[in-house]
Amino acid sequence: MARVRVVDFGGAGRPIVLLHGLMGRARTWWRVAQWLRPYGHVVGLDARGHGRAPRVGPWTTEQFVADAAEAVRSLGSPAVLIGHSMGGLHAWALAATHPELVDAVVVEDMAPDQRGKTVETWRGYFESWPVPFQSLAHVRDFFGETGDYFTECMAERDDGWHLMASLDDLYEIAAEWGRREYWSLVEAVKCPLLVIEAEHTLMPPGQQAEMAKRAVRGRHVVAPGAGHVVHDSAPDFYRGAVEAFLSEVLER
């Protein structure tokens, strides 16, 4: 049984697979998918426990990567992977462990070593939310700059709007990042790798630039003024960086 849900955004040719961040879903990529279609067949994945995908563990990086690998295989040819935060980790891990499935990777604001971080910081933030939200306008007002992103992550119940993913599952996923590091997977990525770091990143300093150095064919850019969701907070910079990268990669 498939543990991911595939959302087809259209286009034709080489698969371009969009991998969302923690608590997100495929449809958070809608705006990006519109300008990606000329470059290939664009699909997004709801990872297990997110969006409309089954809420079935285990919640390990290896399992998320195995799910994504199965989805890419079903598309029939190697893919360009574009991942935000958690999705960026899964993208480079898939490229490292299944190089035959991946032509290139874009990582958006994710670092390989967050050991020592605990989920307590996440827990306090999540529990500060005024749940249930009374409307999608309430969601947008509460989250401000990332309001459009979070409206895509909510589902309506009888009493209002709630996050689609389970907070207990999210805590378990994030807790794994606080216990382990992923540098060996970065170093195993042989295809072109673009790392897009937010100026106001949530990640430990210096690691994203180091990723580009350690990868065989890596490069690193910083998005001025951007927050963690770069493709929403600095959309023009993000698009320019990704399109330039894809134009070069797809010429090969």
C-alpha cells in the first residue's frame, strides 16, 4: 500500500518531484508548480502522516525516503527533487541512497546536524496556536507572512480549522533530527545539488554553505530577507535561483 499521496500539477517530460516540509503537504507548492511546468512533469507528494496520506508510522528518515523512492520509480524515469526543510533532507537522502532515481536536487533551508535540539521548543510554539481557528482568514492573520502556506495545511472540522497532521507524529519526526546527523548522506550525493538558505534561517549557522562544499557538485545561495519558507517569503529570488539551476541541469 502506498504511504504517500501524489498530486499531479501537470507538465510533460522529466519528472520534477516536490517534497514539503514538516506539517506541510503537496499543495503548499501550488505557486511554485505553476512556473515549473515548462521544465517537466511536476508532481508533489503528501508524505506519510501529512496532507491526505495515510497516518501510519514508522516516522523515520529512512521510511520517508523509501516512500519517496517508490513514488519516483512509479514515474518511470529519474527525477529532479525539490525539497523544503524536511523535504530537503528527504531529497538529498534519496539522491545519496538511490542515485539512479535522481538527476538533481534543490534543498531549501535545511541543515544536516541539529543534534541537541529538542521538540520542547516546537511543542511550546504549536501549543500557543489558537486552535481551533475560526476561519481561514483567522489562520492567515495569525501566521502573517506564512499565512497562505498554513491555510493549505488545515482541515475544517465541526468546531473550526485544525492542522491536518498529528502533532504527536510531528514531535516524533522532529525528535529524530535532534538525535542524529546526516553529513554522510550529503557527501554521497553525486548529482548537482543547489542549497537555498534563508537569510533568516532556522538552521544552525554555516551548515548549508558547508553542505555545498561537501557535496560532489554542490552550490549554495542565500535568499536576502527570506524566512524559512523561502519560496513564499522571497518568491522572485527563489524562482530565479531554481530556474537558473534547472536550465543548466536540463541541458545535460
